[in-house]
Amino acid sequence: MKITIEINDELFARVQQVAGEEKASFSSLAERGLRLVLQAKENKSGHWKWIPVTSDGSLAREYQNAT
């Protein structure tokens, strides 16, 4: 499907640079980005998951066997 969208000039330039480096099209990068956004929204693990640690950097004892 073809669509027309407005994109910030700086963002477009950055995407074009990455597309050139990856030998990919702008469309493929845009589609990949949209899929990532939708996947994060559908998948609750897309949000930050904080892991409690102690002051020495190790995992707190009560969370060591948690999944």
C-alpha cells in the first residue's frame, strides 16, 4: 500500500543515512519501526522491567529465584 506522510527533515535525513549503511530502503526501515512500536504495545514486556538489587549490585535475596 502506498501512503503519503510528513516527516521531520532531521529524522528523514537520519533514516536515509541508516538506510544507506544497511543497504535498505526507507520503506523497509519505516515498516520495521512501525512493527516494533506495535509489538511493544501488544507485548507487556515492552515496558521497562525494574530488577531490585542490593547496594553491592547483586540481586536482592528475595528475588534470586523469581522468574
